[in-house]
Amino acid sequence: MILPDARPVQYSRTTITELMIPSYANFGGKIHGGILLSLIDKVAYACASKHAGNYCVTVSVNDVEFWQPVEVGDLVSLHASVNYVGRTSLVVGIKVIAENVKQGTVKHTNTCYVTMVAKGDDNKPTEVPELILETKDDVRRFIEAVRMRAIKRMVKEQLDDVKSTVEVAKAKEILKEERCRITYEI
Ligand SMILES: CC(C)(COP(=O)(O)OP(=O)(O)OC[C@H]1O[C@@H](n2cnc3c(N)ncnc32)[C@H](O)[C@@H]1OP(=O)(O)O)[C@@H](O)C(=O)NCCC(=O)NCCS
């Protein structure tokens, strides 16, 4: 198939809805975080590959925080859209909603961002179509993604710096307020 140069956000917008069955629950009776992570990865793949017109792989998942528990019996919907495209990468934004159909209540449990990369038949990253921004929200999300990428790059540089400068020899001083015990002679 010949890929178009550009596709609108609307073209690949995807929703998955799944019933939370008892086998998804943890010992506390709430839904395992891993079940939701798997659904997030699935909807991100569906959305990204539709835009890309190619297989995609997950590179990173950002901002996964579960604000409220999801219950057995809830209907969970994951709304995904492409927020940003680079040359071969895409950022998919996913809003997760849990609905209790009996009580008629809806909880927004989290929003997260998955970076995917499109792969060609040679298994190498391949170019994706540009993104056509048709609404104010499309434009806002694209700008947010550009800024988030810049922040992520900065944080990564700082983390690399922290990792390369950890002073284990000064651990007693550095960790004196922390809840840990060092059981060997430094
Ligand atoms: C992600 C992957 C394709 C990058 O390959 P690479 O040879 O480094 O390719 P490139 O340097 O050309 O990068 C490709 C794109 O990935 C982006 N990228 C690479 N690492 C990234 C990261 N940590 N975070 C965000 N984007 C990243 C690059 O910015 C580039 O995007 P662009 O083309 O839009 O500018 C490669 O590392 C890979 O295949 N990883 C395994 C992914 C996978 O299998 N996931 C499933 C886990 S089971």
C-alpha cells in the first residue's frame, strides 16, 4: 500500500472497552495495574499502527499513575489518539475511564502517553505520515507533546548525571534521614 503524506488525528482515533472480570483482580479485590497497562499498550498499538500504516513497537510509557482503583464489574474504556509525530516515532495519548453501569458513575482513572516507533519490513524505523491538526485540541496536544519531549530529554540528562556521580563512600551522610540500614563497613 502507498502511504499518504499526512493523516488527520481523527483517522486513527481508537477506543477499546473491556469488562473487568474477577480473574483481573488482585488480593484486595481491585483490578491489577498490569491488566490496565496491557490494555494501554494494546490501544496505543492499534492507534499508532493505524496512523503509521505499519507495525509499531512500544518505546516508552509516560505518566502512568492510577488515581483511583478500578473495580471488578467496571466497564473500562481507553480512548487513544495520536498527539504527536516525529520522523519515525509517534506519541499516543490515552485517557482511561472506568464506568460503573449499575450506579451510573464514571471515573477518570488516568491519562498517559505512549511513544511508539513504526517499523518497516526490514525491521528498521520507518517514516510515518505527518499529522493533520484539525482542531484547537489537536494543536494543544501536539504542542504539549513537543514540550514534554524537551523536558524528558532534560530529565534524562540529569538522571544520567546523578547515576554517574553517586558517592557511595558518603552514603552514611547522604542517607541519614532515610529509612534504610547499611549493614556493611563502608
Ligand atoms: C525504539 C527503537 C526502534 C529505536 O531504534 P534506533 O535504531 O535507536 O532508531 P533511531 O535512533 O532512528 O530512533 C527512532 C525513533 O525512536 C525515537 N526514540 C528512540 N529512543 C527513544 C526513547 N527512549 N524515547 C522516545 N523516543 C525514542 C527517536 O527519537 C526516533 O524518533 P524520530 O524518528 O521520530 O525522530 C529500538 O530501540 C527498538 O526496536 N527497541 C525495542 C522496542 C520493542 O521491541 N518494544 C517492545 C518491548 S517488548
